[in-house]
Amino acid sequence: MHTFVETSVSDATAHALLAEYFAYRARTFPNAEGYVTTFPSEAHFTPPHGVFLVVQLDDTAVGCGGIRSLGDGRFEVKHLWLQPHVQGRGLGRALLAELERRAVQLGATELVLDTNSSLAAAGGLYGSSGFVDIEAYNDNPNATNWYAKTLPI
């Protein structure tokens, strides 16, 4: 059974998951320049500006993700990640749906996100969850693809 725990990005569990995620991406990143790590700011992931969730499976933290406001009803999905041993179980889809639900509660009318084309499963998840390709909305050096989804008001 999985649960989502709202927490701060500076919480020890959340920080450990983020560090694990960044290390994983650094090892698997296809770009010769390497993966650029930026730990998230707590202010961006604290209501009403955003939220950060830890995914627990049988009381063990196995993943995380958050949303943050970019202004004017636009929220960005960030750091959606699950440990490799639990990927493929539908937890990513459940986490994305929960982040979308929380975004609507915070007044979002649109969700955006960026990803890297090397994360094919993530791209598939976003496409099958209603996200569409858009032009770059930021200058994230790790990103090759940008997506958006209009949310119900």
C-alpha cells in the first residue's frame, strides 16, 4: 500500500531521496557536460506556493516529487522520481495524479514540466497523462523536452 506524505524539501527523508535522485541522474545522464544538480528551495515547495511529497510503500520512503508556482495559475512539476526497484508499479502515475490534484487545490490552471529525452518512461507517462509538447519555458540545462497540461477550473 502506498501513501503520500507532504513534507518540506529540507526534511531528512526528502533530502536523502533528492540526493539519491540527483546521484542517479548524474550516473545515467547522456550529455557529456553532465547533469547539473540544483537542490530545490523550501520556499517554492511550501503552500500556497507549492508542495513536496514523499512516496511511501509499506512505510518505506521510495520516491518523491513536488509542484511549485510559476505565477498566474501555472505550476511546475519538479523532481518526480522513484527508486529503480519500485519503478513500473504505477507509483509514478499515482504520484503525478496526486500532484495534479494538489495543484488544482492551490489554484493551478496549468501544469508544466521539463524532462530529458533519455527518460523515455517519464515521457510516456506524461503523454499518457494528458501532457502535450510545448516550447521551452525555461533554460534548464538538463532538459530536452517540455510539456504542459491544462487543468480543470
